[in-house]
Amino acid sequence: MGATYSTDSGIPGHNATVAVRAQVLKDKIRFTMPGTAAAAFDNYTIVDSAAGTVATVFPKSKLVLLSNLKSTISGTAPIITVEIHVNPGYAMEDLGGGEPILGHATHRYRETLPYETHVTVGSDSCTRHLRAVSELWVTTDPGVPDIESSIMNISNRTGSIVRSNALKIIAETRGSRIRGAVLRRTTTATDPLAVNDSLALHTRWEFTELKRDAIDASEFEAPSGYKVNDMRKMAPGVDSSVRRAIALDSGRSIRKRLCGEGGA
């Protein structure tokens, strides 16, 4: 299956489109991202939701990095913490049946999500007030996996410098208002890079290919003969102070982009 994610910030040079290709076998998903440096080296990622693991495979080096899907290394802290709080005014509107997407019936919803984002990097922090309005095309076909959520979950795995409660809070807020897999989502939100939030950030997620085919189960396992580094066994503080200092500096640059110079 294939999917694309694109953003349009209204600022020249700040737009982006990412393509994702995935294969699904029971509780496992194998990802590649065509057009990226990782894809050029044939690298790919296997997410095993049943085992709670993420395996990143580097064929050129015959190496596999194995990490937890959701938790971070015991005793270490993320460089950037992003916490959100949903403000009053959240709404989910049922728009009725949507057009079929790739042969699957859909139902449309409009979600209005006003929220605060609190970003912390070291001793620096800031708060942004945002509002996102999304339209979602959802299918209840059990044969369609929730690829979007799986990709987002990877960002919270072991080794990530960012920890966010956004997925959990949004899921709790939505509750049972919608069920199924999102095949298309379009969102318009205030842009945190814009002065006084005067610009809108447009994002779009959409399945572009979905088909069933015979799959070799061995493609969802660590290849035989590869060295496996189990990151889950790393001791607390294993990262060097230099590496953490570099990551912290990068984190502060991200905070500045999100919050501006003042970081109020």
C-alpha cells in the first residue's frame, strides 16, 4: 500500500511532501519511504505491534537496530517534550457518507480541535495556542490497517529526542466518536511559524494505493546473518554528553522555530 503526506505553509520553501509505502502481515507493518536517503540505501523499518518492537534494517551494513515501539530507554529523558491540552470548543461533526476511496466505502467527519501546545527543551519552554479543523474520510473495513497512527507512534519509540502526549490526548478526546482507519485527512491549522498566527498551515494525508498480494513472511523478520543491536538493553546514560549536547542544541532550534525568539 502507498500513502502521501503533504504540507503547504504558504511560505516559499517551507512546503513538503512525503511518500510512504507499507506492507502489512497480521500485526506487522514494513515501511519504506521512497525518495529519501534511507530508501536509497534500501533501509526499511518493521513495526511489530504484538511484540511492541521497531526494527530498523540497514542492508548495506547488515545491521538491525531493535527498539521499543512506545517507551524510551529506562533512565533517560527526551530532549524535547511536547504536551498538549485540548481547550473548550472541541467538536466532531458527522458529515455523512463520503466518496469511495480505492474501492472502500467511507464516512466523513469534521473535527475542530482548539488546543495549547507546551514545548519544553531543557530549561526553556513556551506555549502556543492553536486551532485545527480537519475533514476525515474513514473506512470501517477491517482489512485496512491504521497506517497513519502506526507512523506517528514510531516518533515516540526508543531513541527519539521528542516525547509527546498528543496521540494519547487526541485519542481520549475523540473517544468513540469515530472508529475505523483514516483513508484521507485534510487539515487547516494556525501556523506556529507565523507572527500572530496569521498564516494557515494546510496538511493532507491520503492513501494512494491499497492492494492485497502474497507476502513472504521472512520479509518481516530480521534477515539471517545480520548483527542485531538491541537498544532496549542499553544502560541509562549510555549516550555521551557530547551527543546529548548536540541534540539539546538541535532541540532549542526546534523550540525557537515553534515559539519564536521569546519563547513565551
